[in-house]
Amino acid sequence: MLVLRDLQTPMPCSDQIWGASLEQWHENMTSAEDHITPLSQRGMSVCEALASAITLHKVPGDLSEAAEIGLLLSAFSQHSQFLDLAQALRTSQHVSPYDDLTASLQTCLGKIIQHALEGSFVMEQERLGLLEDYAVMARLTAILSFVPQKLLLQFGYWQTSSAGPQEARQQLRQMMHDHAQRARECAYHAAQLFAHFRKRTRLSHIDPFCLLVATVFLWAYIELFVQNPNIETSSSECSVGKLVRLDLDLDSIQRSRWIDSGIDQRPHITGVGAFDTARSHVRLLKEASRIIGIGPPRSKLAAGISRMFHIQALGHLPVTETDG
């Protein structure tokens, strides 16, 4: 959670300052002509930007790209921490004094994510730098604001006890059943991330974690929602529907139709196949292992994730180095 001091920190400065080299920074700071806005005049603080998004239900329109990324991550951090706090203080009547604030932060985060994925921030266009990062972070936070990271890792047998995976499966199954539309929306975001990283010739150091989240969510969605007969969208219902290619850029009508109903549609990803077919999650894990294997070089995280997915695709439980 951001402390009071962090909330008073100015939002990231203009793109000119953000992208300046050390030499350019010193040159502009010592120049007689001040071409760059002084640090004391950067504009609103993190707290002011969050308050504006919460009370007005819209993202401030005068933020730089770097500031919008900062606002997105700050809102996600605040929402996650308050959600944990609300659950910890929940009474036997299932009421927490922080429920209203958590709901407001959820609405705020949703507006910021929606803003990030609109218009020029569409990830499928050939864009580099902050715009691309913004779209990736928006899809990632959309997934993790629905399903906590800890629950996903437990489902994938990562950093958990022997009973953890089964408990995670039960919780995830119930969450996807109770919130079917949001589950389908997150499946679309995860498929878009999966397709995005598959197009990359080289991954950055944060990309393997993003792909890990996207892959494990799709894995859970396939097993617990699409192929589970107790869930609204069972495999028998999907098998007669029309293919919807979630890894392609769907227009607003197609996207809304998928999220709102989805029952008569068969979700599909190139190289993985239709989600309701046998061994689709195995193909998903194999492809994820291959994608992560392309980089970044010397990344233990990327190498570890790639190896784990390969082992799980073969039907074995992952074994870490500490397991011997």
C-alpha cells in the first residue's frame, strides 16, 4: 500500500523529462533558458490523481503517458491492499468497514483500465515504448484485480502447499461461475497478452511474469469453466457454437457479444485450438514454454517458468531446485 508520503509524490513528469539522458537532464537543469518544467511544477500528485479518478469516475485528461502508467499501477496497488484489509477485518456477518472504499477503488481501477485500452492504446497496433507497456499493464491488472496472483500461482502448483492447488481450484471455479462475464472478459485479456508476446522476437525482464499470469489464467479458465460440466459454459454447449478467436483483435460488437453471452461461442487461440477440445491446456503450456524460452537472456525467471510449463505439459508436477 502507498504510504502518505508516496501519495503526495508528484505524478511522473513530462515525456521530455522522462526520456532525457543524464547529460540532457543536467544540461536542461543548468541552462539559462528553462525548456523543461521545473520539478516543483509537475502538476497533480498521486493522491490528487487517484481522488479525481475515484470521485469523478474518469481519468484526468492532462496526464503524460508515464503518469497514466503510474496512476494505473497506483490504483491497482491501493485496490489490492484495501481488498486484503477488508477481508481481514470482515465480521461474522460478512461485513467490513472498508467494503465501500474497496468498491470505490474497484470502480476507479476499472475506469483507468478501460481508458488504457481505448483508442490509441490498443496493443495490437505496432507500438513501442510507454504505449505498449501501458496496454500490457492494463490487461495484466484487469486479470489480477479479478483473480488474486496468489490464487493463480496456487492453481499452477507454484509456491504452495500440497493442499493449495485443490483449494485454489475450488475458489477459482466458484469465482468464474459467480462472475461469468468478468471471467470471459479476463480470458479475452489473457488471450490478447498471449498473442502479443508470441509476436515478440525478444522479451523484456517483466514479460515472463506477465505471460505466466496470462497462461495460468487461461489454463484455469479452460479446465474449470469451459470443460467443467457444472459451470454455465460446459464443453457440450460450446461444441455446437461458433469459434471466437480471442487472440485476434475483436471489434466492440464482437467483444461485447463474447463477454455478455459466450454460451453459443467456442473460444479459440491459434496454436492452442478450441478450448473445449481434448489436451487444449497441454498445447497452451507447450506454446507458453516455447515463447518464454526466447528470452530475456540470462533470466533465471524466464528459464524457470519455461521449464516448469514444459514439465506440466508432460503431465508432471513442477519440481523446484529446492525440492531436490
